[in-house]
Amino acid sequence: RKSNERNVYLLTVFRAESIFSVMRARVTTLVLVFSVVMILLLLMVMFIVRWYRTRLMRAATTDELTGLANRKWFSASFNALSEEDLAKAHLALIDVDKFKHVNDTYGHAAGDDALAAVADEVRKMVGTDGLASRWGGDEFIALLCVEEAEAHKRAQEMIDAVAVREIGEDIHVTVSMGMARMYAGETLEEVLERADDALY
């Protein structure tokens, strides 16, 4: 820069290294912030996709009224079990007694409450030792992967628990159950037919 008063030039010298260092630090910071934002956005998208997928899966495999798995899920899960899992398994078919009478006398809301109460006891009966599902209408199905004595004990406890359970305004229901032991190589349809005969 020229100074007219003294007829001299003022020369300012910058070190290139310091300028580049500052620029490099700024660019690095920007890249880091951008990377963090992109990772957070990606994680958010993954969470939303997983959440929707879980909801869709639950809607496709769960009975809305009782919260138990539905018939489709039960069949698929049964077919996925190994022969070792099924070696000591017992299949139980459960039917709510005189369910039409409950609906006709107390209304459909009471009928829904009765089904939910029975589903709760079926869930407790199976625990972590098998599968439980609403089979359709007022029928439930359960696979107990336990020894015979334990299966019969749990079945009786479940029947007793339903009988003493109060639903709504002093409504009581009972259930009937048919149980059949699994045999090697037997299909779901075959053991279900024997459980159905035992139920009747």
C-alpha cells in the first residue's frame, strides 16, 4: 500500500502456513459437523423404518382383541420348530363354553372382555415354554413344550383360574380343553385333529 505523505510503500507479509492452518481447521470443523448431522439423520431414519416395520409385523401377526398371536403366526411358528422342540410337546385346543350365551346376555363388550381374560390365562399357562394363539372366534390354541405331567398340571390350573376370574360386573365363564401329545413326524393338522376330538 502506497503512503503519499512519505512516498513509501507499506508491504504486509502473511505466513501462508498460518492462513492454511486456519482454513484447514475451519473446513475440518465443518466436515465434522456435517458428518455428525448426517449420522444422526441416518440413525433417525433407521429408527423410524424399524418402528414402522415392527408395527406392521405386529399388526400382521397379532390378534387385536386379545393381544395374543394370530392363527397365521402360530402355524408359521409351529412349522419352524425343530423335532427336538416338539419331542415332548402337547397341543391344547381351548374353547370358551356357551360363549354365544355370554354375548346374547351381557352384550358384545362383555364377550370381548371374556375373550381377553381367557387369552390372559392361556398366556400364563404357556409362559416361555411354547406358543399361544387365538385360533379363531372363541377358540384358543397352545403348544406346551413340557413333560406330560407338567402340561396337565398347567392345563388344570388354567381351567380353574378362568372359572374363578370375575369379568366385568360379576360375569364368570368356563372353558373346555382338549390336549394331545405330539408324535414324531406328525403335522399340525394331525395333532390338531386329535386335540379337537379330545375337546369334544
